[in-house]
Amino acid sequence: GEDLYYRHNVTRWLVRDPSYHQSEPTQDLVDSYISDFSACVAQAVNLGFTRIYVNPMPEADYQQKDGNGLCCFWRNAAEFDPIKLYQGTNGSWSYETLALQPTVTAVQQAVAGRRDIVVSVGLGAELGRSYTKFGDKWAQLSTSVQATLNSGVRFPATVGPNFDWGQLCG
């Protein structure tokens, strides 16, 4: 059965700033990510790669110890609606606006005008509980991301969840 200890709810989003410290998201940090990641994907395309696979992997594994001295919940057991806006100090963010949209934007910028590129997008790595709890929301995102990517590439983009290979939390 499922180990209920590891089930947890997401209450806010944090990102890594350029010095790799956890901080509240800001539009400047998101814009920096888009710019940097787009440059990485563009470099891969310039090197001749024509099949691009991207998969945001949130560090939803909590880094702080709980009251029992145990550490680090697993992102596979994180329960969150990917479209819901979670209020932070610097505004409201959802998984969609903080991880998916910026990643798709970066890929679009990198492959702009290249009709020979095949793009595949994982909606997020090891998010099993969220996928099973909010499957309808993830399906909406999959359709939306695919439509966005298909507007700029010759080959249909493939989009879908990326489950943990060893365990599905649900």
C-alpha cells in the first residue's frame, strides 16, 4: 500500500536563483530561465540535434526536516493542481506558469523557423500523485502545450506525463 507519510500538499513554489539558493519566484528569474534554457536548446539544435526532449523536473522534494527529524518528501507524492495559483511573496504562480509555459517558450524560441525539429515534452518528472489526483487538469495542459508547440514545428509534438519507473503514487 501507499506510505501516507510521504503524501504532502504543495502550498507555495520556490525556485533556485542564480546562486542556487531557494527563493520566491519573480518574473525576472522566470525570464532569466527562459533566456538561459532557450540558449541551451538552441546550442543543441546548432550541433545538429533534430529531436528535442524536455521534461521539467521540479524539486518538490522538500529540503527541510519535519518535526520528527525526517527529511525530504518525494515529488512523486506531492499533491497539487498544476493550474492552481499559489500565492507567494512576489505574486501568484502555478506549475503551469512557473515551469511549463517558460519551458515551452524557451523551446519555441530555440527552434523558431526550424521545421525539421521534433519536439517531445514531458509534463514533469515523477509527479504521480498529482497526475492521478488532478488528471483532468494535466490532460488540459497536455492539449494546450501540444497545440502551442504544433504551431511552430513540422512534426507533431508529443506531450505527456513522465511517471517514476519504480512506483506510482496515487
